[in-house]
Amino acid sequence: MANWKQTLDITDLMETFEQNEDALTFAKKASIRITKFIEANQSWADRNDITDDLEEIAESLSYADDTAEVDYILADLYDLADNARIWVKTF
């Protein structure tokens, strides 16, 4: 089992997305959640040199145009989270 250092919980956002399939609303809310995660874990994110990457992902999500773009950005988030040992909780 992996040794996760932090948890980014987007379970409620995923449940809402599964019900209404509105990827753009999901993306905007996920962007806000990532920004709050950064704020709550600022010193940890800075020490792990991921603040800028997380901010870029959050910004990209806030401007996403379609479902394919949201999926692409989420793949980046999952890759970054895996490398930084952040559990992205989706269920």
C-alpha cells in the first residue's frame, strides 16, 4: 500500500458529475478545491516544489472548454499527485 502524504478529496464533486455529467461545472469546482488544497497545505506544497504545478492545473481546469480537455487536465493532476504522494480521493 502506498504511503500518501496528503489527501485531496473530490468525492462530492465526482458524485455530482456522475449524476449530471456537466464536466465544465465539475472542472470549475475542482479548480476551486485544488486552490483551497494549496492554501491549506502551502508550506508542504512549497517544500515539495509542486505549488506552481498545482496552480497551473487549477487554472487550466477553470478555463476548460470541453470534457476531453477536463479529462486531459485530470490526467495531469493524477500524475502529479502520484509523484507527490497525494491521494486524490474520488469515491
